[in-house]
Amino acid sequence: LDKRRRVLRFIAKFSINQWKRGVSDFLHCLVEYCESLSCCDDVAVRQNICTLVGFLLKEQDGGSATEESVMSIDIKRKLYSILLERQLDKVTAVRSEVILSVADIQDDEIPNDFVEALERSPKDGGFP
């Protein structure tokens, strides 16, 4: 991994660890940050936000299918909606980050109350 992705992965792991310890403010601020910058004019910012969102979604299960999910459905919805919105980005680099992010989470179990993911599952070709 390049240095940029390592830093973003560290931020994702740190925020999930804080959430597990009961400090939810950091993750909430990070999600709001991602939401606010996902429509930024700068291509590199949008690309990095998609990478960070992908790492957050991947890390929320602790990297194992046996561990119970950490994030609330509300936070997952917000992160997933960022990826849905950016899949139609005009820049190829941003769309490719969305594809990489979705590829990392495509085998995750989808809870029944997570309607957005059930309607457009990556397994069913919901993403380009």
C-alpha cells in the first residue's frame, strides 16, 4: 500500500477502536467529515474520501465474519450513500476507488433493516 492508503487505513482502524471503547464522537465526526467532503471540487479529496469510507466499512466488522458488527445501521447508511453517490462521479479515479471499496465489502452479511444495501447489493450488480 502506498503511504496515503496506509494513513487512511490507520484513521479507519483508530476510529473503529475508539467506537469499540465507547468513544463514539470521533467516528461520528469522521462520518460527517466524509459526508461534507464527498462532493468537494477537488478530485483527490473525493478519491480519498471513497478510500476512507471503504476502509471504515471494511474495518467495522473487525476483518472477520465471525465478529459482530460494530457500527450502527445509521452510520453504515451514511457511508454506503457516499459510495452510491460517488459511483456516478465524472472522474474515473474516483469511480475506481468506489469499486475497490465495494469489492472489499461485497461478501459481508447485509442486515435486513439495511434497506439501501439490500436494494443495490454489490453482488447483484448494483454498482458499475
